[in-house]
Amino acid sequence: MTAWITFLFWAAVTLLFFTHIGYPTVLLILEGLGVGSKAGHLRGNRVGAFPSLTEDEPDTDENLLPMVSLIIAAYNEEAVIEEKIKNALDLEYPRERLQIIVASDGSKDATVELARRAGADLVLDLPRGGKIPAQNAAAKAAEGSLLAFSDANSVWKPDALSQLLEPFRDPRVGYVCGQVRFVGPDGGNLEGFYWKYEMKVRELESELAGVTAGNGAIYAVRAERYIPLKPSGSHDLSFPFALAKQGSFSLYRPNAEAEEKVVPSLEGELARKRRMMIGLWDIVVGEGMTDIRGYSPAYFFEIASHRFLRYLSPVFHMVAFGANIALASHGPLYQVTMAIQVLVLLAALLGRWVPLLPLRVCRYYVLVTFSIALGFWDRWRKGPPGYWEKAEGTR
């Protein structure tokens, strides 16, 4: 019995260490060795059907550029929608080749009226149905061969769209996400700090076999590859693995930059992540992320390491803690590991009142890991998610 408990303890600890530290380290080593699939070479590949807008001497024949539909899903966004449309109009992309679509998901405020007044090409005044149904409706009405997506509170850099589109010159690329930077006072929320780590991992994944997730602030997909998802789905998580099964690459383009306000408190961040995690079961199991058929070996390694193991982190922590209790009397090593786990929990508790960085890091990690478990709990109690809510303080 003791042997099994020991095995469970070290297996849980090893998998936790690997998904958070070992996996990025392996990606760094592979990058240094020059190991990678075709995905790592697509950004520099000069094939495709349209010119680059980011070259020193861009092609002046704008008719060769693809028609792009920029889709902005909105729910009660009267506070930011005019600025968002202005930001879209200021992008360094020919106006006649850019269609700006606002999909209002049953907004009860002045979002629709303000979006039309600000200059959106198409404003869909839809009944309340959720973000994904709103995006599906907009994608169906879009005229562009490429569909770009943005949150209403995301501010894109002037060259963000042209940077985002450049990898699509290669027909093997189906999805590209850009880099989102979180700005503003964090109120103890370390999401911006964590996001830098996450973006580095995605950059390394992009060099190997393609990213395993994107972000909602700035991304694009080929219109012909767009997948109408169920209301519980997520473009961020669903598109990369689904397109990988179709033989398309999903890349990260760090030069395509956008900014969003950070959630101004860690408690608000926990609530946001908890809402995000409600649909995780439907995506991972219902949409077939766990069905490995169609994945390349390199992409399976990525998704198993970055997604499956990460989402199982709460289970691994519970196993490690419970097994450590049973092993605490079996020598000083297990007493030390028990002390470490208890100290991390105490540091997370103190981090609510003491603003020291180590304590804040522990608090952020514990609460974010806990949000995964809370999301599954909410899914079990309430069923699949449908509607969406804005994170407080991000507008």
C-alpha cells in the first residue's frame, strides 16, 4: 500500500512540475537545437496570394490584398464601442478592403446605435444568445476571405492587422493569434505577469507545431476554415486543435499587438477565469480535444503537456497533498515536502493582506488553479454555459 501511495505522490509532483516548468524547458531546448515542424518556418515563408504590408517596400497594388472582415462581438458595450470602431478605422489597412462588423448580443444599452454612428459597416442587432452565436452570425454575414476577431475593449496597434495577416500568405496557415498586453493597475492581480510567461510558451509552440490556444483580443481565421461552434465553445481553445486535425497550422504572431485593461483585482480575475472554465468540459471532451486522431506527434506532445496536464492540475495537487499526509511519517523528505505544500497555502492566504511579491505569486497560482476546479463544479451544477459577462473594471 505504501508503495502505491509513494508512486501516486511522485507521479503527481512530477506531472505538476513538467506542465509548468519542464514543458517550457523542453520547448526551449528544441528551439535551441533547431528541432521543429513546418510550422516554425511559415512566418518567414514568402509564398502566398497577397503581398506583405510590413515590408520596407510594400506592394502598392491594393487590389491584391485580401478582403478582411473584422468582427467585434459586443454586449452592452456603449462605454467603449465608439473608441473601438475608431481604433479599427485607424488601422493601417486599405479601408475598401476592410469590413467592420459589430455583432450585438442582445445589448440593452446604446451599443447598436453608437456602433452605427461610429462608422461600422455592418451592425447586427441580435437576440441574446451568447458570444459564440453572435460570432457565428457575424461570420455568416461577413464578406472577407479572412475573418479577424477582437474584443470590444481591445485596442490594436496601427499595424496590428497587417502583422496578423502576414502568415496567411502560406495556404497551410488556418489561424493566427496576436499578442495582448494587459495595462492599468493590477490591484494584486498578476495576470499580466503570468501572460508574459504564457505568450513565451505559445511562441515556442508556434515554432514547433502550432499553438494550442489563442486569445480573444486579437486573432484571425480563414473564412473557409471557420467552424460554427456551440454556445459553450471557445474560439481560443477550439480552433487551434480542430484546425490541426484538418492539417492547418495555428500560429502566434507577437508583432500583432493589442492592449486590454487588466482585471483590477485578483478576486475579479478568479471570477473571470471561473466563468471561462465552465465550458472547459464541453471543449475538451465534447468537441474532441481528447480525440488524438489527426494530431501530428509534435502537436499531440504540445496539447497533452500544455492542455491536458494543466487542466488536471487541481487533481494532481489533491493527490500530492493527500499522499503526502499518508507519507509524512516515512522520513524527513516527506516532512519537508509536506511543509512546502503547507507554506505555499499559508503564503497564498497571507498574500491577500501582505503585498509581497512571493506571497502574491503563491496567491495567484493557488486561486487560478482553484478556478479550474470551480469551473468544473459550476458546469456540473448548472450545465453548459451560454451567455457571457464582462470582467468588472476592464472597460
